[in-house]
Amino acid sequence: MKKYETEIRVIYADTDAMGIVYHTNYIKWFEAGRNEFLRQIGYPYSRLEKEGIWLPVAAVTCEYKSPGKYDDILLIKSWVKQLGAATVLMSYEILRKETGELLVTGTTKHGITSPELKPIRLKKVNPALYERLAEDLEG
């Protein structure tokens, strides 16, 4: 399994009155990690959309371990946990880069669909992408 890394700095607008990262921002950062993961394997969302492949979110999990704070540089690690015929499950870890402290773990489950939100079998529609995702599977 290969984990793809993305860095992000916590800005003031990402925090609450206590200077702690507001919890929903981690879901946004899962998306940032997923976007960069796809870009790094050669399939940015713009390419997928041109090829008629959508990845709508079907489920999200997020477990908070320790709070991120204003001005932290965060390391988002993203990887493929499971790949089904018409679904993909991504996993994430978000760490404080300076110390390596684990702040959050989570997953996002995505349907693999047409623009009309009809499930499609990725292995049939885009075997190269299917194989590329399968190469990095956890396990």
C-alpha cells in the first residue's frame, strides 16, 4: 500500500474561538488529500469528469485523536483501502507535520458513477485507472 502525502497550513479561518481546528475542516482536508492523490496518479478530477467518471461521496468516517491548531502544518496521507466493482474506499490520516502526532483518521466511500449518477464498473469503463488504483491497495 502506498500513502500519498499532501501538506496544508491551518489558517485562522479554519479554527474556532479557542484556536483549535473546527471539526468539519478535516472532511474538507480529506477531499484535498483525495484530489492530490488522484493528481499524483495521473487522474485528476478534471480528467475523470472528461471521461464521464464521477466519484460521489456515499459515506464519511472521522475519528479525532488530538486537536490541530492555528498555524500548524498538517500532513494529509491518503490511500486506497478497498476497491470494488463500482465503489472505492479511501483512507486518511492527518498528522501535525512538526511532531508527527496523529490528529485524525478517517475514510470516504465513493460510488463510481456516470454523470447521471448511475453506477459504472470501473474495470470495464477505464481498465487502466482500475489497475492503477488496485496497485496501491491497502493490504
